[in-house]
Amino acid sequence: MIGACTLLVGGIGVSNIMYVVVEERTREIGVKMAVGAKPGFILGQFLAETLTLTAAGGLLGFLITLLVVAVFPAQLDEFVGTPEASPAVIATTTCCWA
């Protein structure tokens, strides 16, 4: 029950954020088109922005994981065993999400 309520509240929050972003971006696209930007340029800009943010978030996640594994191995050993982040696992994970 708690999990269902958490998902419901999270879904409402995400949908509100998406609504605001879409409303804001609609105005931005309108302004760009009004000053003469081609649709392909606008789409390319949004695509580049999305890929950059996704890559930066993924890289930050990997760095935080490596930091936690390096700094807290004794504390984590009790709960999850000896933590280790191998390059093969990192590469596989990156390829699966890319």
C-alpha cells in the first residue's frame, strides 16, 4: 500500500514537471521559429541537449558508485558482500542503456 501511494505521488509530481517543461519549451520553439530557425536545427538542438544531460547523469552516477565502493567497502560488506565495480560490468551497463 505504501509503495502504491509512493508511486502515485511520484507519478503526479513527474507529470506536473513534464507539463511545465512542455509549456516552457513550446514558447521557446515558437520564438526560435519566429526568428527563422529551421525545424531540423531546433530538433537537433533538443536532441544534443538531451544526450548531453543523459551522458552527464550517467557519468555522475558511475563516479558516485565508484566513490562509494572505494570509500565504504567495510560498511557495505555487511549488507551486500564485497562491493566491486569492474570495468566489464560498467561497459556492459553503458552499452545496454546506450
